[in-house]
Amino acid sequence: MASKIKGRKRKPKFIRAGGARNKSLGEKWRKPRGTDSKMRVSIFGKPKRPKAGYGTHRAVRGIHPSGYVEVRVTNPDDLDQIDPSRQAARIASGVGLKKREEILQRAGELGIKVLNG
């Protein structure tokens, strides 16, 4: 799962204790709290736990995998502040269909990429 962004590190998939054995537990992370838990005391061979060293570089933090910086847009006028070479628009979830179509049309004219068009 290599990222397109230069400088972004790879990190393991953090699964909860017993998540590999039991599918009903799901993919979500939960901190192991059992007194006899091997994962809680970080025994070798057990799944990895999230730690401070797994963080992303500050320069690439918050950048979309496509390489653009996301900018939230609620109306067509917000597109005027976007730099198409390094920023991409993400239409807010509360925007209706009529205004969404206006935003998409204006973004096409300005050459701006819309991430959730």
C-alpha cells in the first residue's frame, strides 16, 4: 500500500486484539485492556499497536492521496480562492443538488479538480 505522496511513511494495519481470529470483531482499533493480554505488553509476534512514531511528516499531513490539498467548498464563489495546481475542492455534505451542479460546472470552467464530484 505505497502512497503516491513523497515522504509519506508506510504503517501497519492496526487490528484489535483477537481481530485476526474473530471476524465479528471487525477492523476497528480498540485498546487491549486485559491483565493477561500479550498485545497490551507488546510481546514479539503479536499485532502492532499505534504509537507516536507512526505519525506522518508535517509537510504531507492532511494531503489527499492524489497529492492535492483539500479545500471545503459550500458555494460556487468559494472556488475563486482555490489554486488548481496544488488544491482540490471537496463539496460540503450539506450542499443540495442544485448548488452542487453549479459548483461542478464552475469548477470545470476554472479547471479545478473536485474530489467528491
